[in-house]
Amino acid sequence: MTHSPLLVLDGVSVRFPVGMDWLGRPIAHVHALNGVDIAVEAGEVLGVVGESGCGKSTLANVLTRLVKPTAGSLAWTVGARQRLQIVFQDPQSSLDPRLPVWRIITEPVFLREHRTVADLKRLAGDLAEQVGLRREQIGRYPHEFSGGQRQRIAIARALSAQPDVIVLDEPTSALDVSVQAQILNLLADLRRARGLTYILISHNISVVRHFCDRIAVMYLGQIVELGPAADVLARPAHPYTRLLLDAVPEIGRSLDAGLAIADTELPSNRRLPAGCFFRDRCPFVVDGCERPQSLAPFAGLTADNHLARCHRAADLVEDIV
């Protein structure tokens, strides 16, 4: 990608207090994000993957200003911060059951502008047709639609604000496989037609492989690998990425094939590990892993913008090739 970044995250960290003492001071903290550095480029689809609890949803909440960073900064291109919307994972819980669809779709416009009901209904009808719904359906309520149709309503609501960036927080995980494909194809069509930038939060490697230009792999609140999707998926440079890919079932491959994670529990994010966060679970651990690792490029058979938080990244890529 050669576009200018719409958004740059620099050392973004988020801590949540856990419990209070008798003076009202936090007893401990949950370290949800731990120094996230990333630039989101105009027009791209950036996929963010990782296991549950790795910080993906916290990152989405930071981007949408639902959570304020404890440390670090977010720098937006002028105006882009006001033109960001989000599509949540579960449309059943993200749509107000008391409102008709036309009112749900135009909620962002209703809050910013003074428009007549006729104008709002006309806009809702136009957007409904763009996401594959019929104009005459906008007078119905969310419970009258299927799961896939409700997600189309959520997408139309995001589009009503004319965004530059849309955060997609697991937008297909609650849907059947066939409906997932329809929603992804719709999002791809809208991206081309409107020049949108997507940040896709997902745990589904197949969805990310199909949909994303770049991939950021998260572990314990850090980005451990970042690069072009084809490069990261074909030549993963971090042991955690390799383990994630090995966990995806393949026809004809034994479930025991691939790397074996060390027999340890996921570290607590209340007390962060010293050195490399993945060290205690890594099958490739060697001397030097006890030192903190930075997200950096490495010499190897990969793209120049392929980064990994591992001092053995080049060796791991060569081992795969």
C-alpha cells in the first residue's frame, strides 16, 4: 500500500483496575494492551487476529473512543476520527429492539443533523437497498429479520454516517457459513464502491485470509507479527502465529501434526511476564528470549514491511521455506 496513514497508534497501552482497597485505590490492574504500535493506511483492510483475551476487542474500543488509552497516543488524519463507525459482533444485541429499522439505520444522522422524518426514511431506504434489503422493509423491527439481515442493518447504520473507516468486530462469527460469505462479499463491494478502510477484528483465520490486505497478530496485548496477509499466512515469522495457523483444521492432516505448545497456562495479564511474553509457551525458546523483544523487520525471504516481535524470526521463516 502506498497511501498515507489515516491513523497511527504509538505505544498504546490500556490498564483496567481490579478491586479496590479501603482507600479506594486499585488492588491490581489488568493489562489489556501493552504498547501497540501500528499505522492504518487509507483504503486497506487490516485484520487483527489472536485468541480470546489477547486484547482485540479492547483495541477496537480504543479506536472507537469507547476506552481511553492509559498510555501512548492515537494520531488521526484531519477529520478521519469523526468519520469512524463500528459494526459489532452480535446484531441481535447491538440493534435497539424498540426502534423501527429506518430509525436504527439513520441514528448517526439523527444525532448530528436536523432532518425531517421523510428525509430520514428516504435515506434509510437507499441504504437498505445498498446492503441487500428491500426498501419496504424499513418499517419493520429487528426481531422480524434473520441474523444475516440484522447484520446488514448494522452495516447500513454504519454507512449512514459516511465513514472513512469502519471497525468490524467479529462481524460474521454469529452467522452461518453461507451467510458469512454473503456478508463478506457485501463488505468487499462496499469497500470498492465507497473507498472504505476496514479494521477487521477476528479469530477466524479463513475469513482473514480471504478478506485482508495486512494482518496484525496479537498476543497478551502486544502485536507480535505484522505484515502483508499473504506473507504472514505463508511464512509466519513468530512462533505464536505458526501455532495459530497449525490450529486451523485441514482435511487429510492429523490433529497432532504441527508445533506443540509448551504445557503451560496462558500467562495472567495482571502480572506481565518478563522478556518475551510468549517465552514460557514457545517451542523454539533459546537463550536471549528472556530479554524484551521489539516489533521489528528482519532479514529473510519476506516483504520489507513484514515485522515480528522475535529475535529468531529470520530462522523461523527459513525453516518453513
